[in-house]
Amino acid sequence: MKNKAIVLLSGGLDSTTTLYLVKNKYKCFCLIFDYGQRHRKEIENAKNVAKTAGCKYNVVKIFLPWKGSSLIDKNKKIPYNKSGSIGGKIPSTYVPGRNTIFLSYALSFAEAIGARKIFIGANSLDFSGYPDCRPKYFRNFNRVFKIGTRNKNIKIETPIIYKTKKDIVKLGTKHKVPFELTWSCYSGGKHPCGKCDSCILRAKGFKEAGEEDPVS
Amino acid sequence: MKNKAIVLLSGGLDSTTTLYLVKNKYKCFCLIFDYGQRHRKEIENAKNVAKTAGCKYNVVKIFLPWKGSSLIDKNKKIPYNKSGSIGGKIPSTYVPGRNTIFLSYALSFAEAIGARKIFIGANSLDFSGYPDCRPKYFRNFNRVFKIGTRNKNIKIETPIIYKTKKDIVKLGTKHKVPFELTWSCYSGGKHPCGKCDSCILRAKGFKEAGEEDPVS
């Protein structure tokens, strides 16, 4: 019997590729978050990805009334990336505590069902500079997991953290990721806006990998 | 103007005493959690405590469908403490990831409103042996906070972590804690059961401090 694992799934390129990387080795339980994100439509994408991958999923509703991010506050604007440079200053789309909240739910889920791995598709190369996506953040969180649980063997795994977006698209292609089911754009309109950090990073990845993005 | 702080408030003895210890020094925002606990009535106690202390509060709803604890799973029984010994084996009332989830919401709240302190009434002497109540858990979590946020100065503070229940009752008495508004029993009946770990620890504290518990 396969070991159980939790996979954080947003329905985007990175988390979907992560799921496809590990779904044959582990019995994966996907965790999808509805946290008031502007691009709520990604939740439907995530559900479809989980179903297509043959995995069970839970959608967890998170209410952050204090907001603090343009990604969940409709009174703020999603920044359009004009310079093309990404990863310098932390942008307004950063959601305070988001990955910490996501991973703490994953920890609870893992311990309750006896899973020992939590996979997250975080990436620290082609990323928006969010502090909670960097390797040392996960390293330190793993220490908290070790100390703060009954089962001391639950570990966060970040298989694509050192991959470029080009590598991720190549890896996804190799593992037959259904790219057409994924959604990356922060704006959450009918079509990707093509101007936010997330769209720009995705386009760069497909272009450099020499693949066609079925979504754009 | 006072600095802002987040106070995790369960409506029990420890968190209420913690709030009263710091409420004059900081502008406190209380965070109350509705996580499917059997003793849901403590939520009303917590709200009354916050109001009485003159503090704003948020009630955050947390849904843990995977359960994994007798405190949130009505198909399991709350263990009655027969031996009187507490703090050995982790009991079934332990909720996987609970403090990690609570603190991650507090982190999000703190960063969004510009608070730098998060107070939690955790106690590592007269406690049930939960791994997420120990000093090294908080020390390590503080490192995650420092690395994983935009504002690197948000810190968890545990002012009563090395106090006995006797000390906490004495401290509460000194700071005019409205003990009559607090609730500790895990069973959540009309009256405290007097048999669960939480009731036993509370009774011990009042007895050793030579104070009368207005609730029992």
C-alpha cells in the first residue's frame, strides 16, 4: 500500500506539476483553499485537476477579514508588471501569513490521517519574491512540525523549489500534466490578463520550454 | 499611542489572565476560534471577556473535517482523568496542528494591522502535555515568523509559560481577571464536569492559591 501524502493544490502550474510528480508514488490527498482570492475560479481548476489525477480533495474555507493584500482586497488593484522584473520588492499581492496558514491546515490533516509528507509547489527562482516561498522558510517550518506534533515525522517537501519556470513546464510536459486545466492569472477574469506577475512568469516558462500554453 | 497586539483568547483561565496582563500596555485585538470544539460555549465566554476588557475581537471559523481529536470528534469520548497525573502521554484531546493553525491566523492578522506581538496563554507546567505548548515550539515558530513575513518583527509572546496554575490564579486575582466569565471544562455541559484534565488543573490552581473559583 502506498504511503499517504497531502498536496497543496491551487490549480496553478506549479502545484499541479507537483501533484503529477508525486501522485504515482503516494496516495495523495489534495488540499484546496478558498481564502477570498480574487481569482476564485482557480478553485474549480484545482478540483478538476484533483479529479483528473484520481485524487481525493478537501476545500478549506479561510476567512481573513483583516485582508492586507491586493489579492484578497477588491479595493486594491493587482499590480501590472511593467518592467518585467520580478522578485525584487515584495508586491502587494503578498498575502500575510498565507503559506503559514495553508501549511498549518496541511499539518493538521496529515497528522489526523497518518500522512508523513506535505507537498507544496513553492518556487524560489521564478517567483514574486514572497518571503514564505523561500527554502529557509520551509526548513524552519519543518522544525516546528517536528516539535509541535505527536507524530514527529511529518515533513514539508518542495520538489520544484529550485526549478525555473522553463524546467517546470518541461517537467510537467514529461509527466503529462493537463496544462489546459490549470489557471495562473491573479485577476480571475474570463481570460488570463497577460499582465500580472503570475501571467508573465507562466508565459516566460512556456516560451523558454518551447511549448504552447493551451490556456493563454 | 499604544502599540497593537493580538491576543489568542479561548475564554479559559490562562488566555484570559494573559489578556489582563497585557491589556493596559497594548491595544489588544482578541482572536477567538470556533474550530468545532465540544465546549463551544467557551466562545461566548471569550466574547464576554473581550468586551469586559474593552477589546475588539474577531471570531475565526475553522473547519477540520479530518478531526483526529476527542475534543472535536463527538464519536470519541473525552478522557476522564482517573489517576490525577497530567502531562505524561499526550491525551486524545490533543488537536493536531491546533496551535499552529491559531498562530498562523494571528500572524496574518498581526501583519495586516501592523501589530508586532502575539500573546498566547500557553503553559508548560500544569498542562496536558500537548507538544504545541512547549517553549521550544514557540521559539522555533518565531523563527518561521521572522523568515516568512514582510514585517520581520512579529513575535509570539508566552508570558505565563513557566507559571504554575497556582501562580496564574494569583496573577489573575492581582490583575482583577473576571474569573466568573471564564470557562475551562472540555465537556461543555451546563456545569464543569470536574473530571477532565482541564477541570482538574483549574481546581488545583484555585485550591493551591487559596482562592474560590466562582465557576465551579
